[in-house]
Amino acid sequence: MSGAGLLARLKARARRLKGETLALALAAGHPATPWYAKLLVVAVVAYALSPIDLIPDFIPVLGYLDDLILLPLGIALALRLVPPEVMAECRARADRVATAGRRSGLVAAAVVVAVWLLALLLVWRWLAGFTGGT
């Protein structure tokens, strides 16, 4: 297989994963999604959209491990936990959102910022417990 063919396949797969990520974000707010699936979906979507990686990208080879293996595995697991009829509905909504050019990027950014602020607040509260401060 040529390098151009491989690159085209990888780009198509990345576009598909991006669409699945948006559909999963919509599924997190769907009332028919089980709570445990919502928890995993929120974690996976927040990690996918987060600029902070579990393994920094500047570390040779391992830096891209989370992007190439962990993130797709998280998406695959989340897709299995969300009921198929919910995913079908959310994929249709994601297609409409993508074609309408809505501000989904802003919503996703707000979710990521909210998750990181919550994490920082929890760490701060945890550390405050050690120092005796409030």
C-alpha cells in the first residue's frame, strides 16, 4: 500500500472518530443512556478534546500511545455501553450539527474547561485537607 493511500485511510478514520466523539457527547445528555455509560462517555469525550494528554506527546513513541490506542479503545468501550438506538439517534443529531456548522466546538471546549476546573477544585480541596486550611 502506498503512503498516500495509508494517509487517506487514516484521515478518513480520524474524521469518523471525530463524528463518533460528537455523537457520544450528545449521548451523554440523552435520558436513555445508563449512568455508567454517561460517566465513561464524559471522561472519554473530555480526554479526546483536552489539550492535556496522559502521556505527553514529546516522549518518543509512548507520547502518541494514548492517541493511537487508549483513546480509540475508550471510544469503542463507550460505544458498546450506550444503547444502539440512542447512538443511532445521536449520530443523526451529530450529522445535523456538523452540517449546520453549529457552535459544537464552543460547547465541547466549555465541557473540557468545566471538567478541568472541577478536577482542580477537587485536588485543591484534597490538598487543603492535608494542610488544615479551607
